[in-house]
Amino acid sequence: MASRHPRLPETDTRAVQRARETVLVGERPSQHTRNLVVESWLRSAAAGLDAEHNLAPITLEQREISEYRAAHPLSSVFPLLYDVLGRAAEACDSVMAIGDAHGQLLWVCGNRGNLARAEQINFVEGSVWDEASAGTNAPGTALRLDAPVQIRGAEHFTRAVQRWSCAAAPIHDPESQAIIGIVDVTGGPDVESPQTMAMVRAAARMAEAELGRLVAVGRAQATTSLVLPTWVTSPLGLQVEALGRPDCQIDNGTRRTRLSPRHSEILVILAEHPDGLTGEQLAVDLYADEGSPSTLRAELTRLRALLGAHVLDSRPYRLHGEIECDWLTVEGLVGTGRLVEATRAYRGPLLPQSDAPYVVDRRDRLERLLRTAILDSGSTDLMLGWTRSRWGADDLQMWEEQAAAFGDHSPLRTIAEAEVARLQAELTAPPDLNWRR
């Protein structure tokens, strides 16, 4: 029997559109396809993945994997996860995988035969299984939704993975509740059972409880504590991620850590001002109201202790060395017309929870830049990806452009018109006056 999974993407433009429509109204009746799977397929298609030939990329060599996972907070709970879940997975002809918050697999455990079969689809240590890289799969979709997810065989986006089923759950930092990793079981039809999902979810909660216990007894060096030794910057400099996150994650080539929200705001502002800022200038950019100079000095002292005096200078305050920032990368990609790469790199608004005046303005400018470029491009694929994101779901103009771009008989046009009607109704609805009663 031929697979019912849509072939995405194809080189012919009309074929691509037909494939996109198949995702929504193809041979699979909508009542037989879970909404979370359809939504994930659409995101995978918008990312430009080839459902016929795509394989998850392998981005870390074994030496790099060993160094990275040794410094990762989940290294302290991996033995527990293997004991409570890994052994059970092996007994059921499955593999257990532990990955980081970006879907990069750090541990893959199983018997030799299952590991060899998993290697055929690049389900190996060092590979990346977020949705944008590998399409619909349990680890990537669970990270995207921040929820436990089970993906059964043909629900996978790429054809090579459809022989497998998987169940995954995110693992959160016990203090900040941010995602720090993922635990997954991948195997045959047995993985589709509710019991497997329950075991994976329980293992994730157990890992979080153990991380919390370690913090409580003062073993923060084995977790994602914000208090770390002074950094030694690698020749590659610092890599800063702040898109779609409540805080900055920084990577110096050997260690990753998260900054506090306030330190994250300071880092973003200083990264934007390579010539440096005075304390007074930084305070204006940082505080929505009048901030205390002594408070700012204390924050900068703590940040310098974390990064090192060779990274953060004073008089004026500025950063030294090479610094690669994800929001500046997106801006550069848009500026050179590489919109597909820009939309892939744009993981969400810059520090979305920040109310620092400079960050708010910078966040709005970047979003306007990317959004305007997508509208000007006329690309239905890019517009579809935008409105399927959390930040673009209520973008009336983007939905209107899609409704005008799709043909009269396209189901995608019907969906776009329905969203336009919904948003227009919300804009014209009378205010709720019940609060006055």
C-alpha cells in the first residue's frame, strides 16, 4: 500500500502547493489525524524539509559530545534515567535517548542491534532532532510544545522515520522551569502504548525532582546553576541565544549556561554597543523607571564575576572578543535576502518577557523587519510558517495576504479566510462591560 504521507517539498511550485494542501485535506481524513500532528507537519513543511530524503543532521563529533554532556546538567541524572527507563527500553527492543533543550541527542542507549538500526536514520549521539531539522518526531515536537508527546509510525514527517514510533517528555530546570532537555524512547509498535508514554513522563518528572534535590543540598555545580566559575573564552568567542527565550543562553565552546533575566538584558544591550556605554547610558536603556545606580553596579559586578574581567570591561562598560548573537544573525540574513534561513533562525521574539526599554524597542524592530520582508516576498510558504507560529498566529495582515495568494479552490485559502474573519470579529467586538458590575 502506498504511503499516505505527503511528499514535501518538490521543485515544481504547483506540486509544492498541492503537497501543502495534502497535509490538511489529503487522503488522510482530518478526523483520523491528530491536530498536533497536522500542525507539526505544517511547521516542518514551512521549514523547507524534504519528507522523502531528509535525515536529522549530525553536528557534534564524539569528542565534542563527551565534553558537552559532561558539562550538561542532565549528566547528574543520566544514571537515574538509564536505571528507571533505559533498561526497560532495552528490554522492549527500543532505545532511550536524552537530549538538550535544542533537540541535540547527548545519550542514546540500547542493545547493539537496535542502535545499529537507529543509526540508519541518524538517531545517534550528536544528531539534532528539533522539528526544524528533523520534522515531526516526539523529541522535537515535545520541545516545541513543551509537553509530553507520542508520535506513531506514519505520523512522522520524514518517510525514513515512519518505521519507528517514539514518546518523549521535556525536562525542566527545577528553579526557573525553563526546558533544559528531553527524554525519549524510540522503537517499534510497542512504544505506541499508553504505558510507554506514562513511563517517559514519570522519568522526566523523576529527573526534575532529583535535580531539585541536588540544588537543595548545595550541589549546584552538577546542575544549571547560575553561579559558575569564571569563563575562559574560546577562540570562537561567545555565542548568545536570546530569541524566543526568557533569558540568554551563552556558549563559549566548552560550556553552556543561562543568565538571569536582568543579566540577559544587560548582555543584549552591551552586544548592541561594541564601543561601550557609561553606567548612566546603560541605566536608561535597562530600566523602565528610574533604577538605582548601586543596584546596576551590583548587577554588573556579578555579571563580570561570571563572564570574567577579560570579557566584560568597565569605563565604559563593554564586551570584548568575538560575540555571535542569534538576533543579529537573523537581521543579517534578512539584509542579504536569505529569508528562508532567517525564518528558520528566528525562534521567537527577543527576550519576550523583558520590559527593558532598549530590549522592547529592539525586539519590535527585529520583528517588523522580518515580518515586512516576508510580506514583501509574497512567499506563501513563508507566510504560512509565520502564521503557524505562536507570535504570528494573530497577524491579520499576514492571513489576508495568504487568503489573496491561494487559488479559489485551495483549502488553504478557506483556512486563511476563516482566520481573517475570526480576527476581524475580535477587533470589532464590543468591550466586555461585566467588570463594571
